[in-house]
Amino acid sequence: MSTGVFIVLIVIVVAALAVGAVTLNRRAAGTHGPRNLKRRFGPEYERAVSRHDGDTKAADHELAERVQRHGDLRERPLDPAERERFAARWAAAQEHFVESPQQAVADADLLLAELAGARGFPDGGQYEDQLDALSVHHAQHVHGYRRVHHAAHENQPDTEEMRTAMIEARAFFDDLVGQREHPRPKSKSRLNKLQLKGS
């Protein structure tokens, strides 16, 4: 093989590698681009923008980092017995709301942390990391967990605030437990009756 042919082959290989690198970068930018992040995170996107005082680039950077850290996480499905145990604990927390709203909210917060752990998310002892991972996979309802966690750790939360937190947390619970794939009868708890009166 002559030197000229060898140089041409090297140039072709280098050019092919460069084209491949550019293609990968474009795909990565498309996956984590602002439009895709906004679609993926929904209300979480707006919350991130607000937290960064309207700086969309800072919000995009934060959310893209979350996707990079937690996007490959594979959720572990719950077996039917686990699902029933979590459902029974949630129903109990709702039932106790009228007598002891603060305890019910604390129970719901603990239950959601344990449920997230059972599904394969980071341990609930690392709340912020767990919340970030959940926001990547359950962005539409993760605010319910944030809200109930805040109410559970607030000094003297307002009863209406706790009621709203429990209602929003219920949507997150249903999403995380896989309610849509495995429907079960709705609980006829007093909290559900309160929800109807409040709406």
C-alpha cells in the first residue's frame, strides 16, 4: 500500500469519526434541549425556571443534569402483595386525617419515601436526591410528594394546607404505585369526602 493511499484512508477514518461525534452531540442536545426538557418535566420545568428567577438556561442546565444522573434508573415493579400493603397504609393515613391531620401527613410523607425506595429510587433519607430522581420519572405528580413533605416538616401547618397536600400526594401515590396499570377500588375514606366538599 502506497503512502498516498494510506493517508487517504486515515483522512476518511478521521472524517467518519468526526461526523459520528457531531451526530452524537446533536442527539444529546436534542434529548436535553430546552423544548424536550419543558415537555419532559412539565410543571417541574416551570418550577425550576421560577427558582432560577426566570433564567431558563440555568433551569435547563439543572434539569439536564438531573436527567443525566437519574435518566437511566429502571423502576422496579411492585409485586401484588407490596402494592396491597402500600395501598392499605395509604388508606389508613387518609382515615386518620380527620382525627390527627399532622400525624396523617407525617405518615403519608414516610410512606411515599418508602414506596419510592421500593420502586428503586434513591433512599428516602436523601430527600433532595430522591426528589430529583422522582422528578425525572414522575414529573407530572412529584409536586404532591414535595408538598406533603413540606407540610410534614412545617412547625404548625394549616389544616387546609395539609388537606391539599394529602390530595396532591394521593395523585403522586397512584402514579408511583402503578395505579393506572393495576386499578383497585377507590377508598371511601373521610379524606375523599373532604376532597369532594373542597372541590
